[in-house]
Amino acid sequence: MNIQTLEKSLYDLITQTSTNLPKDVRRAIKKAKEAENAGTRAAMSLDTISTNIIMAEDNVSPICQDTGLPTFKIYTPVGVNQLEIKEAIKKAINDTSADAKLRPNAVDSLTGANSGNNLGEGLPVMKFEQWEKDYITIKLILKGGGCENKNIQYSLPCELEGLGRAGRDLDGIRKCILHSVYQAQGQGCSAGFIGVGIGGDRSSGYDLAKEQLFRHVEDTNPNTDLAKLEEYVVKTANTFGIGTMGFGGEATLLGCKIGVMHRIPASFYVSVAYNCWAYRRMAVDIDPQTGEIINWHYQEGEKITFKEDEVAATTEDTTTDVVELTAPISEEQIRALKVGDVVSITGRMYTGRDAIHHHLMSHDAPVDLNGQVIYHCGPVMAKDEEGNWTVKAAGPTTSIREEPYQGDIMKKFGIRAVIGKGGMGPKTLAALEEHGGVYLNAIGGAAQYYADCIKGVDGVDLMEFGVPEAMWHLNVEKFTAVVTMDSHGNSLHADVDKSSLEKLALHAERVF
């Protein structure tokens, strides 16, 4: 095999997976847009998502800044050297990381050090199988941390909130799957897709669940019972009112795929792999002699470009009031905001994720944060020809991870606004009310849309934490987000959670 050609093929596979959504995923998002009520927060979110898909493809830049943990599934004919393929994959991962097609996401679990190139112990994940076909198939999925953290595994029998007892039967499986969608809320960047694995042990069950995410969105399960269950789950989940980004709305789940395997008598697991709307998976067939791509998967049917929708959106008259804010922001301005307001921020904001929040609990801030904005974001960064940092992708990360710290840090440093996605909990809500702060929900996965709002990088602190975890100083213009937690004790996330639990409970009765 020509190794250089194989490396180029793998580079193209990784780039396409990160920057260009497959046709079947685009059609599912288009269907969700058509079902949504015009003028709602969910409709606005889907418009932003559509614009982001266009920008990512045009810019050949990551759809979402969290390019996840690359997981490869490789099928090879007998006699193909799998060691050569492993080395070619590592080379392609290194090169795409250097070219900002992937964010450096490989972190030493003991030291916290970021390798800088997505290579490390056990990374990227590569799983090989031999088969009797005469070509190689390589599948890749980039599954970000926000949706990965909403994976869930159930051990039957169990008691489920809102649904009661789930037994060791098809109805118990049904309840587990519905509960998995409810518990994800907007934190996994809904509307999402789920892969479900029934049976196996704890590890093989999750492997089976993730394997389902490589199926076509529009395929039909060959098992009649599972085909009916897949259809039922999507239809039912879309009555929960969780909606896009957890803002409420008609589209909560875009696809459900279920696989089954045998188990031992003592164990009965239902494993669910949740995937965000930015459903980045691709596959190619490769000639084992030349290393060239001979076929791309997921290319059947119509490709939705969303460009017609973008033109329509720019010509429509909008009556949405937008509150213009310039950082630093006063407490008076923050107290005037309420849940549902749309704000547009111009000025300085600072990124801060897990490492920054942990650091600030026991250290002084490297800059004056009084009246400022913290953005829960780990951007994809690159240097231009002059050696200056530029932002290649910059969507929000899941905020709930910072719940143990956020309220204390806001009060300690005088921070007035926090931007993220998926909402935060009661401790932060109480601090917002006491201190005079606000939580703003940006659109998860819209990394190109928000990168376009960033007009310059004015500095960076704490680079020892790695690019995603450093504190970047960003100069932004008209950065739009929605108030979902205000300084008056109101939380859209708590409201949606409560109402969706009530709707989930309506489906407690057996239907199979």
C-alpha cells in the first residue's frame, strides 16, 4: 500500500467529518426546521445552526469547536497490515490538529497536560475487524464532550423518575430510552440522535450503542420490534417540549437506532449513546493496494445546503427586540434583563472552562473581571502568517460542569454575565439573584457562527492549561445569546425540566 496516499485519504476523511455534515443528517435538521413554530427561540436556534453548517462547509473549519475524541472503526481484508494503518491514522490526526481541523483534546488523566496534537495513551481510539471483502472501510465519529457526558446506562430492573419500574422486557427498555432523552435536556445540544445497545456487559453495551450511530438516519431496523420502538421513541420524545438547545419546541430527538446482543442471566443493561445535532460521522472505502478513497458513505439522496433558508431568513422582517450590551456591564443593566430576552454583546469577553474555574477558586484572576463576561468556551485556535492568534471555531461548552464554582467566582471577582449552553443549577441561580448576574445561553455547536463575531484576540493567560482551557481575551461584536437564567430567580432550564418530566410521566403505561 502507498502509505502517503493512505495518509492523504485519512486527512480528507478527518477534515470532511469535522467540517461537513453528511446528507442524511442535513435532511433530519431540515425536517426539524420545517416542524418548528416560527418566531420561537427554537426556530431562531435552528436558523443559527443552519447558518453555521453553511459557514463550516464554506470555510472548511470545524462545525463545532469540540471536535471530540476521534473514534475509528476499521474493517480490513485478511493480509492487510493493520500496524501501517494505525501509524497512518496517527499521522493524519497530528496533521489535521496542526491545521486546526481538530481541537487538541488529548489530556493526560493524571497530570492534566494536553499533548497538543490529539495523540496520547489510548488515543485516538482505533478498533479493527477483519472481513472477507476486498477493500478497507474506515469509519470515523467525532463525538464531543457535551453529548458524551449525557450518555447513560441502565441496569434492569430499576426505578425511573416519572416512569416508575422498568422491568427486564421490551417495555422496560422503552422506559429507559425515553428517560435517556429526558435526562439529556438541552445539555447535549439537542435536538439530538441516540444509539442504543441492549444487552452485553457494561463496556460492550456502550460499544454497541455507539456502533448504532454509524447507521443511516433513514434506515429501517431489520428487527420488527426494534423498528417499531425506534419510530415510537422519536415520535414520543418530540412531545416532551425540550426542544432545540433545551429552549422548548417541537424538535427534541432527530433519530433513534437500537441494536441488541446476548447477555449473561445476572445482567441486563440498556446503554444509550447520545449525540448532538452536529452529528459528525463519516466513512470511506479505501483501495488496499493504492490507499486511495474509492467511495464515500452517507452520500445517498438529496444534499440540503440551507443556503435558500439563509436567504429567506435575511429577507424576513423580524420583530424580536435585542438588548445591546457593551462590556463591562453594570449591575443595573443586568437587573433589567429577564428570561427570554435576546442580548447582543460588544466589547471584551474572557473564555473560562474547567481548569480556569478550578484555578480561580484559590488564585487571583490574571485580569480585572469586575463587570466582565465569562464565556464557557474552548476555542480552536491557529496562528496567522504574522504569528498572531486567530479563532477558527468558538461555540459554547456545557456549563453545568462549572456549577460547583460559578456562583462563588462571580461574587469573588464581580463577574456580571456568564455565557454557555445547557444552563446551570440552583447554586448558580441563587448567586445570580444575590450578586446581580445573568446566564446567557448561546447555541451549542455553532462554532463558525460565533467565531465570526470575534474580531480579534487581545491576549491569553494560563496557557499552561492547554489551548482549550486557557483564558483567551476576545474582542467581540454583536455576540448574540438568550437570557435563560436571570437575577430574579427565574430559570428557563428548570421550567423546561419540570414540564418535560410531566410529559414523560404520561408515557409510563405499557404500550408494547
